[in-house]
Amino acid sequence: MGKHIIPLFLPKFLLMEFEKEIAKRRTFGIISHPDAGKTTLTEKLLLFGGAIQEAGAVKSNKIKKSATSDFMEIERQRGISVATSVLAFIYKDKKINILDTPGHKDFAEDTFRTLTAVDSVIVVIDVAKGVEEQTEKLVEVCRMRNIPMIVFINKLDREGKDAFDLLDEVEQKLGLTVTPLSFPIGMGYDFKGIYNIYEKNINLFSGNSKKNIEETIAFDNLDNPELEKIIGADAAEELRDNLELVEGVYPDFDKDAYLKGELQPVFFGSALNNFGVRELLDCFVNIAPSPRPKKAEERLVKADEKDFSGFVFKIHANMDPKHRDRLAFVKIVSGTFERNTPYLHVRHGKKLKFSSPNAFFAEKKEIVDISYPGDIVGLHDTGNFKIGDTLTSGEELHYKGIPSFSPEHFRYINNADPMKAKQLYKGIDQLMDEGVAQLFTLEMNGRKVIGTVGALQYEVIQYRLEHEYGAKCTYENFPVHKACWVEAEDENNEEFKEFKRVKQKFLATDKKGQLVFLADSPFSLQMTQQKYPSVKLHYTSEFE
Ligand code: GDP
């Protein structure tokens, strides 16, 4: 007696409720090169979900080039990116969570981390510009993780590349296997509409009612002579030819292949004109996956497991420097997250309770009692969390898949105000926990080096150290080509000892204490690897 009896299984009706909630969730990210139309598409999706009432309500999270040294702009930006971190809405009884991914390349690492929390993505491509650099990088990350992707080719109201050429480009540059689920009729000035292969109907584009949801004409049989009457003889013939080619060249749509990341459906449209967006969304809610299982170091964790687990993929500092608290964004992987319930912070080995977890809805956040797998909760944090931390009901799980990537820029950071050393180190520490940049400590002399993806971050760090922590810093150039995480076959072998001795000047530890080799040129990297073959050098901090 006196023992608590913990039910091993939830009562059946609760279990069904729980499974239903999971099946409803669609958590995804929209990725694109800046200017392809991500913000516009997000806004139109929210309009369909009834989450916003008017166009222009979603603020672009873009950092303009001219804003590089405009700190007010950076602050304004941080405000927007809190507001747009997670945008949720209900559509056709599905709970849709859009996770914001900054397009600016200096914030690419933020986007990579957010991609660890999505279950699928939509890739937006500009019909005139085709596949651009940022798209290539982001799609590569998704491809490596087999994340299901749908491609949306945008701005069909403008002159652009030929649809088949674009499909080729997407296959070649992005390494995807595509199958168009819609096909444009004309383009730019001649843009007449879109044939929806998925639903077998035609949507006509009307220049006058561009802002309205378009008229749909169903067409089961393309040989129907009505087609000529509606779009004209030339366009009808071209469409028939094109669709014949589509059928001959591209594989049939196969949902399983899409879910495995092996096949990517493509839609065409114009986000600005709200054209082709409903088709995209309708197909998306049908085929996109509900929360997928996630690998922890210990085991694979499934969404429908009863016990809660989740991980921190983003940390946002409070906009008010007087309140040092931050918002940690947790993706729920399994079980339910409940308010005022103690959960294990695995890295600290202690239990924490949260009295006011935030859920996100449209552009608002509100306190929530219970959240399900796929959802994101925002937890107020006074410095307990780091990106990548795992929270569970009690099991010692460590979620994988949030590696650090080699930064592109490296600078020494110096203290410019000796009276404020403590503030400086605290500030650096917290900004690194947020994932703003990476800190390396040189083995030889303990000097601190900050590595970033873009030069913009140095200004952000300097500004925030001063305004939030009252500390001043200066930078000094440190020419490094790449940071490589070191893996020794055997830490006691002579080769590794020699490597450490000879390369001492180039060795540092990262924030987790992992050994890093800072190669000063591609040549020295190559030579080092040749000379010490048993020492493996990795471009990311996580390796099998
Ligand atoms: P993001 O950087 O990817 O978020 O791109 P935005 O959504 O901010 O769009 C960049 C620019 O392209 C803006 O001026 C939009 O108005 C414009 N745009 C977006 N979609 C379309 C479209 O379908 N047609 C045209 N002509 N312009 C578009």
C-alpha cells in the first residue's frame, strides 16, 4: 500500500483523443532565397486559415542590406522575428504551425536549427530567377534529413523561365526528383491560369479580380472542346501537349515517396495574386506528414508515446534589456506538455515547472495548458536553456541533429572596459547559448574567438553586449579558413599527441569543450589531414 499506481496505458478514449490531436498537426517551414515570396505566401496561407483579415498583416522579417549598421533596424527586426517565430492556424480541421526561417544568409544557422523542428517544408522559387544560392543550401540540409518537400514556383504573373526548363533546373541544382501537380497556362502577360493535375481542374486567372479567390472550372477530360472556348485554341493545344509531356517524363505522384523525401511535388502560382495558393494548401494538408519520429542518442522516439519529450531549437532574448529573461522555443516530439508539471531538464539533471508556457496562434501568443506533438511552446527562461537541450517526463534522452556548422568569419573578441569583465563574459555566454554565434577558446593562451556565419552578427553582438549587459568589446581579425571538429581514433596514440603538439597554435575548444582545429587555409587543412590520417576533421560538430 502507499505505492502510487501509474497507469501504463491511457484510458482508451483519452488515447484516441491524443492520437487525433497528433494526426491534426502539420508543422512546417517555408524556405526560399530572399525575395522569392516567402512572406507573401505565408500571409496568403494565414488568410485562408482566417488567422488574419487583411493583406499586409504579416511583417517581412527581412534584413535589408542597407540595414547592416542600422541598429534600430536590427532591434525592430528582433521584434518582428519574435512575433513571426511560429504562426499557427486551423485549416480544414488541421492545426498548421508555420515555423519562420530567416532568409538572410547571415542568419542561415538559425534557419538550419529551425529545420530540425519541422516535419516538412515548402520551397518557394521565383519563376524568373529560378534556383538561387540560399535555396540550394537550405534544400541540401532538408535532403540530407529526408524532409518531405513541396516546391512552389511563384510569380507566374511575371515573365519567367519556361516551366520545363525550371523543372529541370530544380532537379539538377537541388538534386530533387520532381513531379508537377499543377501546370501553368501561359505566363507573364499571357498568363491564363493553372491546370491542377492533382484535382483535375482549371483555375482561370482574371486580371481584374486578382485579389479574389479565383474561379474554378472542373475538367475531367482535357479533350473536351469547351477548353478551346475558355482559354483559346492555341493555349488549349499547348496545354494538351505540355500535359502529355508531363505524363511521359515525370513519375506519377506517390505519397509514400514524397513522405520519404524521394519525390517532390511542384505547384505553380502567384502568391501576391493569391493564385494557386489554395491548391497548394489543399494538397499540403492532405499529404504533409503529422509529427514524425525523432532520433535521440538513445533511441527513436515516436510522437504517440505517452511520455512527454521535446527539445529547444531556438532561444529569443527579451526585447526589454531590463528583463533579462528569454523565450526558449521547444518542439514537442512525444506526449503532451502540460502547464505547471515538472519536467526533467536532461543536461542539468533537474526538474523544472513552467507556470506560463506560451502557445502561438496567428501572430499572438497566449498561455496554454496543454500542447501536443508537433506544437511549439515558448518557455520563459532565465538562463537555464541552451539550443539543443532536451526536456522529458523523466527519461534521459538527448535529441540529436542540432549540430554547429563551421563559421565563415572569425575574430578575436577583446574586453574594452576592464571594469566590466564579468558583464562581458556573462553576455558572451548568454548570446552564445542563444546561438547568435560560436565561441572558441584557444588552447594555447585562452584567448576567445567568435565565429559567425555573416559579418552582421559582429555588430549585433557588440550592440547587444553594450545595451543588454553594459559591456564593451572590440574585435581583432583572426584569419581562419574553416573550423573543423576533431575526432581522434585513439586519444593516446602517438599520431594524435603529435597532432596536438604541432598544431597547438590552431587548436581551440568550443562551448561544449569539443576540440576544434582552426585551419588557416584550404591547403593547410588538406596537408594536416594527409599527415595525420587517424585524426578525423569534421565540418560539423555532430558526427556518427
Ligand atoms: P521573401 O523575401 O521571400 O519573404 O519575399 P516577399 O514575400 O517579401 O516578396 C518579395 C517581393 O516580391 C515583394 O515585393 C512581393 O510583393 C513580390 N511578390 C511576391 N509574390 C509575388 C507574385 O506572385 N508576383 C509578383 N509579381 N510579385 C510577387
